[in-house]
Amino acid sequence: MLQVVERNEFGRPRRCKMHDLLREFALSISVKEKFGVVRDGEEEMKECSTRRISIHKTDGELKSLTGMSKLHSFLVFNESLKKLPSESKMLRVLDLEDAPIDELPDEVFKLFNLRYLNLRGTLLKKLPNSIGQLLNLQTLDIVETQIEALPLGIGKLQNLRHLIMFRYTRNRNDFMYSIGMQAPSNIARLKNLQSVCSIVANDDLIRKIQSLTQLITFGISNVKAANEADLCISIQNMTRLRNMSIMVTNEEETLRMDALSSPPPILQKLYLTAKLEKVPEWFCSLKILTDLQLHWSRLEEDVLPHIAALPHLGRLSLINAYVGKQLCFSTGFAKLTSLEIRNFPQLKEIIIEMGVMPNLKSLWIDSCMQLKTVPLGIEYLRTLQELTLESVSMELGNRIRNVDFPKVQHIPKIYIWQ
């Protein structure tokens, strides 16, 4: 009746599907207990006594959204809704993801009890300063909007815990694949912040974020080499940090991170987008790291020996991370389940020794045009479920279909996109 259809690289459920009968049964109980209702937007909704409403599949304007004084949650699952409920002073959750709205009505900023506001994927270009009236707001999501800067009023949201604000730009292999948003320096007053990603760096802001000691997730872009010392001091204070993303201002800006004497002790995910002079010495101490992405690092030394022994590393993404001609997986990577090798213009050979990466399930090789053969030793990866080759040479594509096929025939799914 309930089935997992997708898991993450660590085997945890990411998406599930529910049998129609079970869904109808759950919806009937939800209505009976006045927990929540699902509507398609075509029927009138007046004097609604439920506390939660979910709008699905409407093709036009809602006929009525009145008499909802007891409403606590309003969720939208379509891309045509333009009307919001009225008389909903008790509203705590407002989820408008992908709704075609380019501005928020003034009534939204009178929702004193609002805890969660999701504006992801809407057409908004700016947030008004009156956002500061939502004093109980705990989560603000403005991902994939056209908003470029936060207003000063954001500094009044003392209860804010999660501030999610970035958008993707181009191909993931490009240097600037995502951008953050500018934030006023008074964001450093928000002592309850646990997640902020991604803010655009400036000298004043980097010094002031030292006070954000409760952060669990931290993302910052537009970092310059001159900011490195102050940034490392700020990171050193973030002892609860689990997820960190750092992106420099342009592809030639070099990041060393030597001033960071030791990384946050419970760091689990690390994304670095910067040119690196060398592998940071503290990489080998990331004992509980599960996810590492090195983007446009263009290291001259091989990073693999520095991270092979990390006991919990499950996902590794290397995008233009190394300028060498050979990658050799000679030892370790015991827990690795997902490996991406992208945009290596000079890479000619990948070697995998027997016993390395014993749990690998997914291997993705993209934009490695000098690579003419499948990885040597790929036949040792007996747990591999999926091999993807994208933007690779015609020679590699032909070999995997012919002479090298015996080496990969144990892999259930093979995708070749040229």
C-alpha cells in the first residue's frame, strides 16, 4: 500500500507512492477528524471548519476562499493559483511554491502567526520591507525566484530559523552554476538562525556572521581571497555546522582555507567551488563527512589519497577538480555509493583497483573527452547499478558497446548520451 520509489545514496527513502485506496481512506479520515481537506479549486469553499487545505489541479481562479478564520495551513500544488484565502488570521503555514504570483498582497504581512512561508519558484522580484512584520516567521524559502536582495526588514525576524535563498543559473559543469542573494548586515542579529543558504559575501557581513553560532547549514558565495581569514574565524565559531557551501567570486579566485585550523566537528556535507592551490590539510580529519563536492578546484595534486580513508563518505562529486591525466582509486572509499566525475578536459585514464569502492551503486562520467576507454577495473564494481556516460568521446561510446561490453555487462542500467 505504501512503496518506496526512490532512495538517496545512503538508502534512506526520498520518495514514496501510495495506493489509490489507501489515499482515499486517509483523505476521508482527514476530513472526518477536521485535520485537513484536498480541493481542486473548482468548488466553492465557505465556512470551512478544517484547519488545513491543500489545493490541487485547478486550471483557473478559485471560486471562493472565504470563511476560513480557523485555517492554519494553506498549501498549493498547481501552477495557476493566483488567489489567496481571506480572513485567515490564524494561518501558520503558507506554501505557494510555483504559483504564478509576482507580488504578495498586503494581507500576507498581517499574518502574525505565520511560521512557514514558501515562495519557491514564484515570479517575485523583491520582498517588501514589511516582511519584518512577520515576527513569528521561522522558515522563509525564496529559492528560484527573481529576488536579488533581502530588505532591511529581514533583521526584525528574531524567530527566523531557516532562510533558503538561491537559484541555479546554467549547466552544472559551469563555474557559476548557482547564485545566492544579497543580505543586509543586520542578518547577523538573527541569533536563532539554523540554516542560511546562500548569501552573497561582503567584507562587513563576513565579519559579523561570527555571531551566528547556531547555524547547522551555511552557504556563502562571492567570497574573495582577502575575506579568507575572517571567513575561517566565523566558521570556527559554527561548532554545530553540518552542511557548508563556499563559492568564490570568479573561477580564477584562489581559496586556501589554511586559516581554518580544524573543520566544524560534525560537518557532514562540504561543497567547495574555488580554485585550490592544494588540498586543505584538515580534509583528512572529516571523520563523519558523507558528501563532498569539489567544483572547479583544478588541483595539481591528486585529491584521492587525502579522502580515501574517510569512513562515512557516501557521495563524491568532482567537477573540474583535477588537472592530471590519470585518476587512480587505489584504496579505500569503503562507504562510497555515488561517484561523479565531470568536466575533466585532460583526463585520459581512470583506474580502479580490486576491493576499492565495494559499495558503489552509481557512476557518472561527464565531459571527459580525452577518455577513450572505460575505467580500468570497472568489472570489480560488482554492486554498481547504474553507469552514465554523458558528453564523452565517440570512441568510448563505441568501445562500451563492443569490445569493452564484457567488462560492464554486470551493470543493470547503462546510459550513453553523446
